[in-house]
Amino acid sequence: MPDSHHAVYEVCFSRSLIQALAGAGRTPLVAFRVDGEGVLLGGAPARYKAQTAFVPWEDITSVVLWQQRMAGPSMTYVGVQRRAGAPPLPGMNAGLRPGQTTKLAPHIEHDLFLASRPVNRWRLDPHGLQAAVDAFAPGTPVLVRE
């Protein structure tokens, strides 16, 4: 796998106006990163360290973009489909049981739901994501699930 810094895809959370005025969060928090080692799924800003998960390429079978349908606008998620037997990941939804994730997103498997992050307070560039996956994990598909 090439390890070109140009192919790294990284997006940080944007700071709220209150955070900016208070001087909080001077160090950007990575929301999502794809590099030569794997994929970093950032935790929610308030519990960032406890919820951030790193998934090495050897555990990833695909990168998946999906939508959670809600009463208002849908929420976009990005996640990783992992090999069977991959260790559990920390995250904001780590405590959810399969029945709960089925109610929230019936079209998404439980393990994928847990290995996903909402695209919230950051922007996803599908072309940048695809380029990074192609550079670091050729043959790993980037899938869009409706």
C-alpha cells in the first residue's frame, strides 16, 4: 500500500460559535480519517477519547455510506463493514442491542451500525474518500446503501 500523505483523507469537526468564542477546542478533533493504517472513526466531541475507534485495513471488508431515515431530513453515516470476529469498537452506539439498531435503521446490519459515525458537524467528500481508499486499500469497495 502506498503511504502518500496526499492520499490521506481527514475531516475535523467544526467548532460551534460558543466553542470558538470561549476558546475551547483549539486542537481540531478528527471526525473521520483514512490513511495507510486504516480508518479512524472519531467520537462525539463531548466524549471524543472514549468513543474514538481505529479500524485497521485487515479488519475492513468495505467502507459504507448510508442514510438514517428520520421524520425530517435523513442523516448521512459513514462506516466500515468488518471481517467476522473483529473486536468490538468503542463509540456512541456501542451499547445498543441488535433490536435497537434495527428500529433505528432497519436496512443496516447491527455491526455496521456500530462501526459507523454520523456526518454531523463535518462534511464528507465522497471523491476524497474514494481516492484515499483506492490509494491505501485497492480492491476495498466504497458502497452506497440506500
